[in-house]
Amino acid sequence: MPYQNVERRRALAAAALGRDVGPPEPAPADDDSALEAVSGVISDISPHLMIVEDDEGAQRRLVIAPWATAWRGAALPPADLPTGARVLIRALRSGTVVDRIWADTTRITGTITTVHGRRDLTLELDAGPHRGHRSIVIPYRSTGRIRVRHPQLEAGYLFDAIGIADGDTTLALLPATSQPPYRARAVPPPPPAYRGTQSTISGTAVWSDLDDHGVAYPMLETSDTGCGDAGISCAGLPYLALGSALHVRNLCDDRSSTLPVVACGCVAGRFCDRCLECGTSPRGRIVELSAASFVALGGDLIKGCFNARIGLG
């Protein structure tokens, strides 16, 4: 039965989690607290107003709040962002007021295959069977900061950093997590009595360059994904299928949403780390969200994670 329908898979997952399939808890909906993630390219910008051509090709005029901040490799005033930069905006009040801007921001996650260079370092990464290989540069000015949290810049170790796309070059500027001490093929197993015994599971939610508004999830059936690396996690997650709905709650900001599983999180499942944003999360990445979904749930791309709880949507 490799391709059971989504509703059937949700019922099976509910049984594995020991809960009923019910409607998700509502997310905060008042205009003052609701967040919208707006992505697109800057057409024009001033200290108080920006015009963005969004991903659907529409021109959007947004007021820049007096407290708004921006990041493009470093913090800077929003008005200093260049036209043509690709931005993701955290917007308030039905998507009309800019609260936070990230420009040309990307995340680089994978297994190191080669390292070259003495000052500026060039790393080749295996980002998994679905995302292929990436070549990145760690500029000399950033090597010290990254090496503090990624001491093993050697083949076979995991790597996770946040940076910017600068033309055809991807620059890794900030470590997104502390590097796991084990090699990528030596992921610790979950506790034997943990898997499938809870109605909800807590852990770390991270973001990636997913194109879809949804989540990548580590414990997928290989028959659904065609991925031999699926099904690896130290977080004790149940198996689900592509298309399954997950209710994701940001425990740091108390925002929640129900999102579809759109991709295999086989690389995320190899990280047995913790998020420290509001207390210490249990070990393991339980979901990898698109950048837009992450921001809409209150996440900060530069911090890279939030403590999360998931259940069936």
C-alpha cells in the first residue's frame, strides 16, 4: 500500500500518536498580532515606504514602521537596502506595515564533502538527495565566528549556517547551530520507549529554502519520497506521508498553523541539536519550515530556530 490517501495516513498517524484526528487549535487572528510573510523584490524604498514586487507579480506598497530593522549580511537601516534585493518581510496589520526585513538571506545545511582555501574557505556540501550539492564561501571575516560553533570543518561532518546570496556566490556568515559532535552518518537513535507514545511532540523547528509554504519532515515513508535517507531522526517521530497535515506551534511566540508536509527532511533529521530561544527544547529537529512559514509563525531567520510542538492537523 505505497500510496494510501492522505486522510487514511492521518488516521494511521493519529493512532500511532494515541490521539483523535480533530480540528487544530486556532492561531491568534486579531489584526494587531497577526503576522504576514511578504516575499519579493524591492522596486523602490525610502525611510518610510517600500514598494515590493511580490512572488505573484503584484506591486505592494508597505509602510516601514519606525522600529523596523533589516538584515543583509549585517544589520542596517531598511532604507539602505538596495533596489533589486530579494526580501522576506515580516508584516503587521494585514500585511501593510513592515516590522522586519531579511534581504538576500539563505540557509546552507548539509554534509561537508570537501574544504578548500586558507583565508576565505570554500566548502562543498551534500544537501541531500532532493537538494543536491552546494558550493559556499566562508569569508575570512566570518571564519572565526563559524569555527567557534563548527570546529570540525572536515568531510563527513554536518554544517549549518546562515548567509546571503551575493550574485552567483553563496556566503556563509553566521553559524545557525552548534555543530553536532558526531558524523552525519552516525545519528544517535531516539530513546527506545519514546517513539509514538505522545499526542504531541516537542523539539526544534528550523527553516530552509523550501519553495513551498509547508514543512519538510524527517520520518517519511521511502515509498512516498523515493529517498533512501528518509526515516532518520533522534526525536522519536512517527512515520507520515507527503501531504499529511501537521499542526505546528511556536512555543516561544504562541503562534500556530496547520501546514502540509511537502518535502523530505532527511538532512534536518540528522541534527540532534536543541533550540535555546525560550528555554531549552528537547533534542532533535521535528520540522523544517519554508522561510515564509517560519516568519509567519513568529520566527527570526537569523536566530534560525524556535521551540516547537507538533501534532496532527
